[in-house]
Amino acid sequence: MEQDLRQNSQPEAPGCGTNNVDAILDELESAGAPELLTRAGPRGLRGSLQALLRMREFSVLSATILLFIALSLATPLFPQLDNILLVARQISILAIIATGVTFLFISGEIDLSIGSIYGFLGIVLASLIAKFGFNPWLALLIVVIMGAAIGFVNGTVTTRFGIPSFIVTLGMLSILRGGALLASGGWPVMIKLARDDPFLNITSGHVSGLVPTQVFWMIGVMALGGFVLSKTRFGSHVYATGGNQEAAILAGINTKWIKTINFMITGALCGIAAALLLGQHRNAFPLTGTGYELDIIAAVVIGGTPLFGGAGSILGTFLGAAVLGMITNGLVLLGASAYFEPVAKGSIIVAAILVDTLIRKRRV
Amino acid sequence: MEQPGILLTAVNTTTPGMIGEYPLVELRGISKAFGHVQALQRVDFCVFPGEVVGLVGDNGAGKSTLIKIISGAYQPDSGTILMDGKPVTFHSPRDAMMMGIATVYQNLALVDQRDVAANIFLGREPTKGIVIDRRRMVEESVQVLQQLRSDIPSVEVPVGLLSGGQRQAVAIARAVHQAAARLVIMDEPVAALGIEESRKVLRLIKQLKAQGRAVIVISHNLEHVFSVADRIVVLRRGRLAGVRRREETNAAEIVRLIVGAEHL
């Protein structure tokens, strides 16, 4: 019986059958059944243009390009390779954490404690190396695991007890900031590694004396994140979880676990980010990462990932981070007051969402 | 006390081509209570392969409870479920799904932001290694939608952009595709739809029947029930009020069964 059904449901040669079902199907077919396209919209150049317009990342992509052109025209220093690489390095740490936050946002959760996790893990990492004599790589591994464990706590409290992640992670933000201050006594923790120590080179050196290794870390993390999100079942389930949790549960997806894993990914990436910063400064400061969550969330939101989940992409987040990085850099090059930076960033965030909303309204 | 044979025989003699065959799913003497509310009381029910059964009754008559028992969401307090004549027990909707019973929920359970193919394969995405086999998803989605003669423009459109009837088609396509469903249960499939859209969904139901699948449709709209159902099962206050073949009854009789003859 079941075999019969399978055969019927996947006809090898439509129209050749002799049984009743095929006859009825033929009849319906001749009655003018609509043709089904596998791709949306027309093909060719017009199709590609439409696909581009339909892309979630369209707004932020245009913003990135426009900003790049505007800054290049405003100051000849901006488009030079040195400066581009500087901007790339400056956004690397932010973009790495923002990758985890993108996963979280798409699954419909938020993490406000990222700045504190980042700062706290920096202190722990520096202390493990400086005070307890750990091998830096082992210390890095420990810190990444600790980050995942903190994420596990955030995720478990959020999903098992039904407390909004906004509240849970707000609490974690405070707890870990206090933790960083307690663990360091309020003082910076300095690590004493030789200038040519591989840990320093790999976390914050340069490849062929030019490209900062942090940029490679960013590319690696984002490429992996983008792959998982767009190509794997896990990624697909992340979208489903944030898009319609009830439907995801009915389809057998363990949404609680998906969300918890996303909190863990975010925490672990904070650990990597802390190591990249420590390699750069060789000092960990207990107040590092204060207010950083807002910049990171801004990058994710500018990148087109909505706060309420179900959509978004790593490419968008990368472009969002690039926009923020270019603004900071551009203002410095233009000699604007540093106090103007938050004003510019805030305006860009609102403008980005506004443009995106207007385009979306017209499209649907 | 239980006389399952009567119902079975009655149906067998009046369902052409089904003589001697077991019902696809048969319920015998099913009872289910929630607290001290008796939702179902010794209800007998059956559906044959390729048959469309309309399940009707007033609010609280026990329709939803009955289909939730068939779909494995509820377990009966007493009574037997048989598939192909053999007793079965469903501990969860997953068990029922494994046996070829798929349910289209009233709210459709679709993810609006995801495209048609992703929704049809929701939670069961095929993979090649660790990568989702997107090509297979698209091809099979097109296939199953073509079988249903659906008018969805593309399987790569987010379902949020589709009309109510098209969304219904996606939900039905998913149900059909799951384990090559032998029985599709639909709870109020046209309740939220316009006339033209309703017609399309009713055509989908006929399409399922033409493919040899059984369908149970819950609906408040008797006109729709009469247009697709081979048999109409009426529940009243948790009891079986009557079973009629479509040709042998009319709306007035069904309404009498629904509200209870003493009220007219």
C-alpha cells in the first residue's frame, strides 16, 4: 500500500500511467493546471536585479557602498589600503561577537551581557596566564568553555523558566561586571609574554607584516557562522525557531535547545574576542566591554536582522559592522569631535532601519 | 455491548470497491474525559483508503478530541484504535506520523519568513553530509505541489507572501509529503478563506482522494462538507449521533443530527 502511494506520489513518466489516479491527474492537467516555477520572479538581468532588491541585506549594502564613496571623496586618506585594513581590524572583535548575537536574534532571543562576558573573560584569561602560569592556549580554551558555560546559564534560565532573555542577560551583565571587578580588584591585569610569543602573533599580529591576524579571525568566524546558518539543518532550525516557535515545536524542533546553543555560541565567541583584545593590549581591564553590547547589537540590527527573529544573515551583520567602523574612522579622519561619534552612530542606526522599513513596505 | 461489526458492515456494503478491505483507521468504543467533562463516550469511527469523511458537530461535540486521538496528540481512556485491522497505540503525534497519519493544524503552523520548500520540509530537511540538500527540497516540493495542482507561483517565495489558500496548500503539501501520508486530517481547512480560495482547497482534498489517500475534514460549513465528503459523521455531546453517506442524506437531516432531533 505504502509502496503504491510512493509510486503515485513520484510519477517517473507523467501521463504514461494507465490507472485511475493518473487518468484523473491527466484530466486535471488538461483543464489547465497552473505551471509551477522553481525560482521566484523572472530570470536574466531583470531577475537578478529584482533578487538584489529583495535581498534583506540590500539596504545595508547600499549604505556601505554610499558611505565608502562619500568618505573617499571627503578625504583621500580614507580609501588607502592601510586605512581599510585598520578599519577591518577595528571591527574584527565586534563582528566576531556580533556573529553569535545574529544567531541569537534570528532565534528570537537577545543577550545584553555580551560586553560583560567579554570583559570578564579578558580578566580571567589574563589572570590564568599572569597569576597562575597557564599556557596561553590552554587558558584560551578554558575561557572559551567558560563563555559557553555562561551562555548555557543564560539560555537555560531563559528557556526552562520562561524568563525573557532581556531580563536574564541584564542580570548577567551586572553579575559579570562585578565579577570582573572582584577578580581583578579593580586593577588591570598585565600578561608578560615575549614580544614574539606565538600567542601574541596569532591573536594580534600581522600576516606578511600587513594584514592584521584579527581580520582573519573575523573572516574565519563569520564564514563558519554564515555556513552553519544558511547551509545546515541547525541553521534552518534557528530560523524556524525565531520565525514561528509553535510551528517549529510541532515540526519536532527542540527550540529550547536551539536557543540555548545560540547563547553558548555567543558566550564562546566572547572568549575568543577577549583573547584577541588581550593579545593586542597585553593588559586586561576590568571595565573593558562596558556599553559594548549596544555597538554589537547596532551592527546586527543595521545588518537587517530584526529584533524579533526569523530572519537575518551573517553577511548583513558584517556590513553593519563595516558601516559602524567606517563612521568611527571617517569622523577621526575628518577631524570631527570625538563627542560627535555616538550622535552619528545613533543617527545611522535609526536611518538604516527607517530605509529598510520603507523598502519592505513598498515590496510587500 | 460494543458492536463494531454493525458500522463496519454498513460501510463495507455501501462503499464500492472496499468490500473485504479493512478500514485504514478504525476506532472502537473510544472514550475520553478531561476532569469530569466526558469529551467522548464510546465513539466508533472508521475511514477507508481513498475516502473523504466529513466530521461535523456543534462546538464541544468532541470533534477536536476525536481527531487528536487519531493524530496521537491525546490517548483515549478506553477503546481501541486499529490500522489496517490491527490494534495500534499512538503515544505521540510522531507515532501517528510514522504510521502515515498527518495532521494539518488550524493555524497551519507555517514559518512566514521561510520559503515554501523550507516549510514543506520543516524539521525534516534532507542533507548531503552536513549540508542541506536544497536541490532535493526544491524538486520534491515542486513535485508534491504539482500533484496537488496548487497555484503557488514558486517554491522559493516566503509563505508570508502567499494567500490564505496557498498557505493551506503548503500545509497540506507538508502533511502529504510526511511519510507519504495515507491519512490527512484537516481541522477547519477553509474557515478563514474566501470563496475562490475555499474552492481551491476543496479541490486539493479531491486531489488527495484521487491519489488514494484518506481524508478527514472537520468543518462547520455543511455546503463544503457535502461537496467533498463521501460519508458524514456527526458527533453530539461526545457521542456518535449518526453516520450518513452523502448521497443518502441532505443538509436538513445532518443539521437535525447535529443539534438533536428533539430540538426541532
